[in-house]
Amino acid sequence: MSSPPTPGTALSAPHVLEYTYTRSVGPVVGRFLGALEERRLLGIRAKDGRVLVPPVEYDPETAEELTDFVEVGQAGVVTTWAWAYEPRPNQPLDRPFAWALIRLDGADSALLHAVDAGDESRMASGMRVRVRWRDETQGDLHDIVCFEPEPEEAS
């Protein structure tokens, strides 16, 4: 039989707190993910003509429901970026890369994703980048491995 703890002694026991769930993506995000499996990028047009990528169900300015899907380009412009010198576990790349806001051709908003530029000196706001797709797409966000500088930017 063990003796009772002395005053001031901390007691501990292993405990795992989990929130397991399955999320329904709905018609807008579901269509976006389905297009990724086909190696296509979709945005959604707001009533004022703006194209938002990734698509959202409701206009962030007016709260109007949005339903007009638009295919956008697979390349675009880096609007701003930050270099990740030491990637953390579960980040998209296992080597230094940039997190960037990328305004895809045909879009009016920017998408946050990784850019594999190889070196920080190759990154710049205004540079053009293009999608690098996963070899076998599955209809999820990981179908876009990252973006990379367009060939004319690689020099």
C-alpha cells in the first residue's frame, strides 16, 4: 500500500484531450476541392465583379450569398511574403521557403500559400509564380504542393 502524498506534492495522471470530428465542406468549398483534383483553380464572383480566391459562400463586404464560380489562372503575382528559415513539422516544405499572398491571374483577392524559391534572395513582391501540383491529386488542399517562380523569374 502506498503512503498518502505529502503536502505540496503534485499529482499527475496521463490524459489525452481530443476533439475528433468530420467536417462537411459544403457546396462552395467542395466544388473548389473537386476542381483541385482536376488541377483547376476556382474563384467566386461577387455581385460587384470581384473574383475571390479561395471561393467563399458569402461576400465578406455585403454578406450576399455567392454562387458564380470562375476558373482562374494557375499563375499569379506575389503581393507580399515572409521567409521561413526553419520550417516547422507539418509545414508544406521541409526546407526554407516563403509564405506568400498570391493574387492569381483573374482573381482580385490573394491566396496564402508556400513558395519554393530555393533562396530568400529569389523572392520579391511583384514576382510571378505558378502552381506545383502533387503527382496524384486527391481533391484536397495538399493537391497544391506549393508555388514556384515562373521560368523567366528563375534566372
